[in-house]
Amino acid sequence: MITAEHLTKRYGGRTAVDDLSFTVRPGVVTGFLGPNGAGKSTTMRMLVGLDEPTSGRITVGGRRYRDLRDPLRHVGILLDAGAVHRGRSARDHLLAIAHTHSLPVRRVDEVLDLVGLGAVARRRAGGFSLGMGQRLGIAAALLGDPQVLVLDEPVNGLDPDGVLWVRRTLADLAADGRTVFLSSHLMSELSLIADDLVVIGQGRLLAAGTAQDVIASVAPTTVRVVSPDAAALATALQGADVSVTALDRETLDVQGRSAREIGALAAARGMALHELATRRISLEEAFMQITRDAVEYGTVTEVAR
């Protein structure tokens, strides 16, 4: 588990992270979101001991990263996939890390095969494509078989097969009980992989919780109903916690009742349904609404919107 408690980081007169508190639980994939300059990278750097908090703290399993014995066995990190010796082969790059952290050599070949680089293990990393470099960075993060993974933009530069591989791999790691904490600008990808979300802006927490709860906090789920009995159905659905909007004589938008509940009610009263569909806003739309007052810059049109 990762826990941030009143985490603050100032650089001179600029506050990059401002009294930030959140929890990343094991067994799920947690997406870390925010506009450019929101403080995501600074938070991740403080998590892995590259920056010292001005106040507050961020811990892994209740301990600061610098206090962990054999840290690579606890936390796997990918912050910059380009941080490799370009003259070394992929295998030699991982061997250097393994020797430095007293990890078994056999693990090097295991992770190279796991990320799909076994066939190019002896090629120089400097000749790798962006996607291959990302795979090597993920291999380094997995080298110590850690219980916690901290990944910054892990699908950057990957082709569709690579993106699908990352998605499946992270889901499997989370299902194994590990803590998976990743940042990404690819909302469509996060909507497929993230169980939980932490959203920050200008260094402050804007939203946290399950992906469904965060999206619902912006716009509740709506059920679109098309029925020749729309007026009678609207009357039957009335309740203190239900909102029914008639779009035309046969079309209703309903909030406060699930599609299953509406279908059961209509069936019990003999009402015909021509359409019954759950409609949710996308993660991208929710993100834009949550962070609209927390962007550092934008075009005139974006600011007006």
C-alpha cells in the first residue's frame, strides 16, 4: 500500500505539491491523473526518494522508500525509460542492476522473456525503438519481483500489441495482490485498466476513489429509455431519489434507477420498451470537468470553455 499524508513540496516560492493525502490500495490498478504541471512527477519522485518532501510524508507499507532494505524487491520503478546506458545491451543493463542490488542473474533472463525482449537481449539499448525502450524500462521495474509498481507513462510509444500486453500484465499483477500505481495521459487506456483513480491539479487532490465513483461524482449514470408508454413509465418511476427527463413523447433520460430496475418495472406493468441503454460520460470528459479550474495554461477557447 502507498500512503501520502499531507505531502507538500516547495521549490523556492513555488508549491509543486500542496498538502496532498491519498491511499493506493493493493490488488487493484490505480491511475494517477492531472494536467501538465499538476505535481504528478514530483509526487512520484518523492515516493521513491528522489526528492525530499518539504513537509508531510509518503510511504510504502508504512515505511519511507529510503528506509526499505533491498528496495527493488519492494518497489519496481519506471520514471524515465530513456535512463539507460546506450552502449550496453539490454541484458547487460539489467545485469548491472541485478548485481548492484544482489538479485539473481536468472531473473534477468526471466524478465527479458516476460517483456518480449528475449530475442534482442544482446542488442545495444541505444538502438532500441521508443516502444522497445519502454519494455526494457518495465523489465527493470519487474526485476526484483516487487509487491509495489510505480510507473510513469508505461504505454508511451508502444504499438497496439504492446499496449494490450501492458494492460494484461498490470491487471495480472494487481490480481496477484500487488499495488500498481501508474500515471498516463491516455484516458482511453486508463478507462480500460484503472480500478481506482487519484486526480490532482496544481498540487492538490481533486478526486480519489474507484473509477466509477469518480466519474459518477461529476455526472451520475443516465439510463436512456425509449417506449410508447413513456408518459406512464415516467409516472411509475417518480421518487425522491429519481430524476426523469422527457426528451420527446417516447424518450426518457432517467437518473437514480438502473437499467435492470427500469426493465423489471416496465415488465411488471406490461409496458413495451424499444430501447434501454445505460449512458455514462467518458473518463476523459470527467477528467476535463474535474480539472477545468486547475490547468496552468490553455488556449483562449479552452479557458473560455
